[in-house]
Amino acid sequence: MDDKFTRFEHEGWERVADKYDSVWSTVTRQFIPYLINTAEVKAGMSVLDVACGPGYVSDAVRKAGATPKGIDFSEKMIAIAKTTFPDLFFIQGDAQNLPFEDAGFDRVLINFGLLHLSDPEKGCAEACRVLKSGGRFGFTVWAGPDENPGARIVNDAIEAHADLDVGLPEGPPHYLYGDRQECQKVLGQAGFDGNSMNYNTRTVEWRLPSASYFFEAERDAGVRTAGLLTRQSPERLDAIRLAIENGIRRYARGSEIVLPMAARVVVVSKA
């Protein structure tokens, strides 16, 4: 974990772990059933939950009758997971250099963690390495602005008003794996059977208490977009906030906001 992007992500998640859990988990957890079902997690299986965060995937794995192990590079996230699910196994470690032997798991799952790695392809190759022959790797990534209303609102606001040249460390594209063919090719190179890939887009409803909630979530409870926002001038930041709030208001239903959020759910078998 010596590269700039990894350090940036690690410091960010250590800082916002508590806020992430209370703010973003209400939407990211909604994709876990799709991930569990598409990966066909069954009773008796051994499952590795990579970038486990607060541990919700591990909990769902256990409820399916399988045995989870969770790993995350953030000590604070692991602490939250251990407090929330004290009877489950969690360890601090690097998704790009997993501390597990070859061919030890029936399934490897990553819920929205892949693009927080400086080298997602290496993360995929590591997932392949620790899987048994015929085992399955499943992950979620956000769909791009064209299909994901929440992403479009933030993307449009940033494109219109942000200074993008603020010295952030370069990381993977925000919507990597958003294209089916590209995703299949990358997974094939990582050692998976590209022809086995199951690639679906799922949309859930994220219920927000106010129009300002989404902007505050991005600014205070994330890492990459938060890094960009904190480096804006007060005038630019205010313009971004107003644009996001105006974009959000069209999804008002009575006293709350119901915002559609779309993600890819991808599952592939080890060759």
C-alpha cells in the first residue's frame, strides 16, 4: 500500500468510516441480495467478503448458511464490522495481496469496493487465485450517468462547476466495468471464464430526508468525490451544491426524496 491513490483512499476511509456506515449503507446494502443470489451462495460454502466495510455482505452470507470471512484495508471499518457482528471473522488486509492460500474459497464477493483499489485488475486476479476451480467471483460497481440518475446529478454538477485540476492522485475510472465487453475482457485476463459472465444492471430506490442530503453525503462521507469537493473554492462548492440540490428535487415524493440508483451486478466463474 505504497502508492498515492491507495494512501489517499486509506486515509479517507479511516476518516469517514462511521459516517459512511450511517449515510451510504442505506443504498449499498440494497444490492447485497442481488449479489448473493446471482453468485448462488449456498449453505456450507466458504465465502470471502473483500472490501467488507461494516460487514453487511458477511452477515448476508451467514444468513444464506455459508461461512464468511471479511477483509478490509481500513482498521476503522474492521472495528465497526467486529462491533456490529462480533461472532463473524474480519481481518485487516490488502485486496490486491490477499493473505489467503490458493483455491481456498467457493465464492469471493466485493460490494462496491473494486474501484477503491489502485489496481482493480490485480484485485480481480487475487480473487481468482483464492477461488477453488469452478468457484465464482461476484461484485457490484455503480452504473454510469447515462443509466444512473444519482450519478448523473453529481456528474453534471461537477462538470458544470468544478475545477477538476486540484491535484488528486489518479485512480481507476469512476465507471470502470460499466461496459459489458470491456468487463468480460478484463475478467478473462484475470483468469476467469469470460463466457460465464453474468452482467446485469439493477436499480434501487434511495430514500433521502432532504435535497441537501446527497451533496452532504458526497462531501462528508465518501473519499474520491469528497477529495475533489474539499479542494474547490467556496464559490465553486456552493454552485455544485445548488446544482445537486436542484437536480435532486425532481425526485421529491411528499416530504422525502426517492432517488433511483443503478449498479452493475457482475458474476463470473473461475476457468
